[in-house]
Amino acid sequence: MWIYVKHLQRPVRVSRCDVGLAKLILTQFGGPDGEFSASWRYITQAFTMPTGRTKALLIDIGTEELAHLEMVGTLFHMLIRDATPQQLRSAGLGEQYAVHGFANFLNSPGGEPWTSSYIQATGDPVADLTEDMAAEQKARAAYERLLCSTSDPDVREVLSFLREREVVHFQRFGEALQHVQSYLDNPRHLWPGFTPEQKD
Amino acid sequence: MNGTHLKEKYELLHEIQKWRFRVLELALFLDTHPDDSRALEDYNEAAKRLHSLQRTYEERYGPLMNFSGASGGHTWTWIEEPWPWEIGT
């Protein structure tokens, strides 16, 4: 199960209301390479990981991504909470406001609803971990673009932290992939999905 | 809660965040380096520190986690605002 901790992973502040930036940041909330995609990609994949350490890593990183979803959601909330509906409309969040008000919703900046086709769980640990490494790089690139899009020092501090976490996760997934490859080199360890009869 | 108390509360919360981050980072490292005894030592030290800070916080201000088994005290403070996305801490 999961337990909620009543604090963010680290403090989040914004210097000023910025609807345009909030709209861009939505990509890391409900966009293709955002934190929601990340957490559920890893948590769903954990069920078919072959070893204790890969199951642990996917659950642990999946859990941290939920904390990042909360931080990104906090950024979005703080960037729009003092805006007027007119300001939301002129900064391009008019449609979002009409349907969701000031709520955090799993949309991309373009308004596309989150879909599970953003993520994959193949049941194959090599394919899944390779996808996870790519996902971390895509998220890193997204955070770098967001960093280029704002001069707000408080927002930049949070974005830099989140960017750095993608780099650490990429490193850990790389180590997990190496471990799975050497695990599968042992002929006694079957590829998931093969029964012993099929293997012979 | 007055200003000084609030400041103390958030300072303690910030310490907890720092130590929980240390625990989390070492846990991820240990998932892929389970035989690293130095990392495990660091983890155990950080976990002990986090646990004690958390106990101090919960004794003073009430539960920090839902369903954690920590005492609810004499008043149900879990419902107290602000929530994390409101203060940003």
C-alpha cells in the first residue's frame, strides 16, 4: 500500500503568478513524459520484474515520482491561484478553466487528456528498463526547456532539482539493466513468459 | 500558532525533508548496490536521525503520515490546514 506524508519532498515557492508558465509546466503533470506517466510506468512494470532488486527499484522510483507529481502540481497551483479567469484566458488556459476551473488536471499544455498509451509495460525486463532510461532522458530534456522558459528564481530552483532527479534515476535504471542482463545470462533463468517446455 | 512557533515548526519540517531525502537517495543506491556496506551504514544512520526528528515533530504538532500507526494524540490534528501544496513546504 501507499502512505501519504504531509510535506512535499522539498519546499516549493513561486515569486509571482505566471499563467503562461503554468501552462507549459502542465506537460510535467499530465503530459507524455510527465511525472504521472513516470510513476505509473514504473509501478505497473514492477509486477513482472524478475529480481528483488529490480522490483524494489521500480516501486521506489515510482513512489518518488508521485512525490514529484505533487511538487509539479504545487507549482501549477501556485502559479495560477491568484489569476483572474480573464488572465487565464489571455494566457491560453481559457479552455482548461472552462472545463476544470482552477483544478489540477492530467492534461498536456495542448489540452490533450493523459492516456496510458504514453507508457508501456511489456513484461520483458530488458525492454521495460530500456524504456525507463529513455523516459528519464525525455523528462530531463523537458525540464531543461522549462528552465529556459522562466527567470523566476524560485521556480527555477524546483525545476533544477527535478531535472537532477531524472539524471539520478537514469543512472539507477542503467545499473538495473546491467544486473538484469547478467541475471538472464544464466540459462536457469528463463525469459519471463516462457515455460520450461517452450525453452527446451 | 504564533509566528515564532510557526517558524520552529517549519524549520523542523525542513530538517525532516532533508533527512528523508538522504534516506530516499541512499535507498535507491542500495537497491542496485545491496552489498555496499558503507552505503548501508550511512542509510541506517540517516534512518535513525529521520525517525527521531519525525517523532519529535509528531509529538509536538500531530501526525505527519496517514495510517502510519503514530498516535493521534488528544485532538485530531490530521485535518489541519494548510496542506503541502498550499504552503509549499
